[in-house]
Amino acid sequence: MSNLVLKYTVDNEDFTRAGEASSDVKKKLKMMGVPPEAVRKVAIAMYEGEINMVIHADGGEITVEITPTQIVMVLKDKGPGITDIEKAMQAGYSTASENIRALGFGAGMGLPNMKKYSDEMDIDTVIGVGTTVTMKVNI
Amino acid sequence: MEEKYTNSVRLKEDLCKGCIHCVKRCPTQAIRVRNGKARIIKQFCIDCGECIRVCPHHAKKAYYDPLSVMDNYKYTVALPAPSFYAQFNNLDDTNIVLRALKLMGFDDVYEVSAAAELVSELSREYISKHKEDAPFISTACPSVVRLIQVRFPNLLPHLLKVNSPVEIAASEAKRIAMEKTGLAAEDIGVIFISPCPAKVTSVKSPLGYEKSAIDAVIAIKKVYPKILPYMLKACDQTDEISNSGIIGLSWGSSGGEASGLLLDSYLAADGIENVIKVLEDLEDQKFTNLEFIELNACSGGCVGGVLQVENPYVAKAKLKSMRKYMPVTKNRLSENYPQNSYIENEIEYTPVFNLGTNFADGLKKMEQVEQICQRLPGLDCGSCGAPTCKALAEDIVRGLAKEQDCVYVLRDFIHNMAKNLGEL
């Protein structure tokens, strides 16, 4: 059984375009006949991740692999890295700037929501090098 | 499968030139040009009427009943849509329109705006009782409900389960007429004067209830020229028939339904593209804390329906000044609720856009779509008859088109063929 791999580039600092990748994935998953609940989880988790990449990391690359049993999203950026993952995972904790908050983002729900809506999440981060978040949603 | 979908937007083939205006504009990518003529893919169509608006050759038609449908009944009741009043110039009293409808031949009238006030109250009650299910999405626009049914399965639980004003108007009108005349239900024609073709579809194939209470649907633009000659005479009459206030009339334009709910937080979007954006964002939980979401497929709301006469924004302004001196509402729920107050049946997800018969098949086909897309030019020129290169790729995978339908692929194909022949 073959897997489908979709690749996206997330532009830096362009909020109007953030969400394009997750919305494309959502559309495709629906057309493939992925159960609605799994589509919802992927769409929300990936959108949060995409926004994070724009806010904190100057954009990056997203790879989505769709297998017959799960959807694996790998979000890779060359941003500053996450200093304290435990803190970052707390609801309401945010390092976003005032400017970003003024736009209605940076509520500190990004990572918590990504964890909530994925069945498995793994964060690989190196300070000054970048962060790779891998999220899996079971079908 | 085809039989399940009765659409009210159809093609007049003799007028169609095979251009791609409608193909490009259709929000659900439901139109293709094949063999020089546009074809509407029935199960994709949500009857929004965008193609009717945009067709330069008037080849798209909305289907509705002829005015002569009135002759089929012993007794008729007209149900004018709230936006109907906004079609007339210098109208300051809705009674004139209602009297003119009777002069035109209807035995009685029942204003949809009157039922709308009941729906507003039913909705207020329903929302306060089911707060945990918020946000609620309005079910008054049939195109929007159909769109959610085929594209936004995760939002189906948020649909407001209160029936639409016109359905409640129809059942109330029928009940009153039967009591008044003693006639059997089938002898009474309850006829909706509609701003849009989507309402025709919702009568023929209802979503969420077994059978529509409406007997026939006629178009505002057909009634308009017929009613005008009676308007002057109606001005001289004095009977007060009007039975609705500000809340009821407000339903005729975007934001009206929402304002009648007296809620703290709501959103009202109109125009099908805007509606789709709101639904996408809502599905991704990009905004929360809203109690109600009013969505109208037409710009401006029902005043923007394709069967209207007046410019939607002029109509909206007229509606606003007309209702200025009206009471807030003239209709309150009594102890006896209308018998069809709620949408009884679950509206089920209908995945019409699925590529495959199951997920494994869909996955394989999506992979093929991606591969084909790589070979197409990505110009979205529409020359193949599909709205985008991606849509053509999907058609190919569905077995409805071939790669050579693309003029660029065909050009390369012929070029290579000539080259190969030359080498022989």
C-alpha cells in the first residue's frame, strides 16, 4: 500500500497566508474519505503548528505523510528553538511579542492544542538551530 | 445516486456558448464544459445561483413553478418573503403589497416575516437551552445548509435545529386556511413567493424533515410585474393585514436573523465565498466564543437572491426605512407551538466530493491526482472545461476526462507525434 507525501513551505511573517497549508491538507483528506473527526484533528493541530512557525521561527517546511492507518505531520523550522518545553506546553504560556498579541495570536494555546489534537507528538528542539515537531493522528 | 439531488439551477443548452464564466465562478466547482456546453454536476451543486448571475448568455435558469400553479387549487395562500416588500419604490406600508397580492388572485396571505418572528423566539429559546452546543449556525439559507452537508461534516452538529420561517409560515397558513374554509389540505395551495432557487430545491428535496409544507414556489421577479397594476388600488383600501414587525422584516437582509436573537456575540456573513471562508475558519476553531453564526449565500442576504428585481443594497436600504416605525415584533409563541417548529431528522454528511469508494481507494486516487497535477501546466486557464488544473486531474482520476483535454498537453502530444513521424 502506497503512502502519499505532501510538502509545503511556510512563508515567514505573513499572517494572511498562515493556514494555507493546513487548509490544503484538510481539503485533500476530505476528498480521500478520511473520517471527519481525524480531518478535524489534523486541521486544528497543523494550523496551530503553522502559526507557530510564522510567529516564532521565520517560517519553515511541513511534510505530511498519509498512510492507510495514520497521518504524520513533520513541521521543521530554523527558528530560535524552545528554551523550556515544559513551560511552553502549559496553557496560556507564551513568548510571543506584544505586536503578535495585538493581532490576536500568542494566547499560549499553540503547543497545548497541538498536543490535544494529535494522538502522538514529539518535539525535537536545539537552541539557535531550530525545532522539529512531529505529530501523528490515527485514522 | 443522481435521483437524490433535485437541483433548481439548470442549463438552457441552446443559449450556452460553452464559455467558462460559470465554470470559474462556481463555488463548489460543480460545472464543466463538455462538448461545447456547460454541464452541472448535480450532486456538487448547492443551488446558490452564482452561475445564473454571471452567465453573459442567460443560459442558466432557475426552475420554479409558473404563476398558473394558482389555478391548481380551490383556495390559495401567498407567502411573501420578507425581502419581497423591498422590491417596490416609495412603499411605506407593507399592507399595500399584501392587499395587492389578494387583488392579484390569492385568497389569503400569510407573511413569512410573521413566521420569522416565531422562529426568532424559538431560536432564542433553543439557544439558551442548549448553550453547550454553541456556536449555532443558522439553517435559514438552504444553500448554506447544503454546503455544510457536503463539505463541512464537523460543523453539522452546530446547525440550529429550528425550522426555517417559510416552512413554519406554510404549515401555519395551511392550518388556518383549513379552519377558515373547511377544505381538505390538498385543495389549499400554500404558495411561496421566493427570492431564490435554493428554496425551490429545499421544497422538492428537503433536508432535515420528511416533507415540505409548501405546495408551490414562484419567483419574485415573475410576481413583480403582475402585482404592479394592483398597487394603486391597494393604496385606496384600508384593511390592515400586515402582521409583522421590525424583527420579521429584518430577516430579508444579512444580519437580520442574528439581530433578532438579542445575543451578545454573533457573526453574520453574506456572499458564498465569504460564507465558505467563515466555515473553513470555524472548522479550524480559529474563532471561538461566538453564540450564533448567520450565513447567507447571497451578497446582502435574501435581498440579493437571483430571483429578485431590485438591486440588493437599494433593497436593503428600503427595508430599513420601511421597518422604522414598526413595532419590534407582532408575533409571540403561544402555548401551541407550530407543529413543525424543529428540524426533526439529523442532516447527515454526504461526501459527494470523495475521490474513491473508501479511504484506501481515495488515498490511491489522490496520489494519482498529485502526479497528474505535476504534468499539467498549472495555468488554470479553463480551456479543458474544468475550473482548475487540479479539478481536471480529479476528473481524470474519476474517469470523466483525459489528459489530452488540456490544450497544452495536447499541443506537446501532437508536437511529439509529428516529431516521431518525421523520424520514421
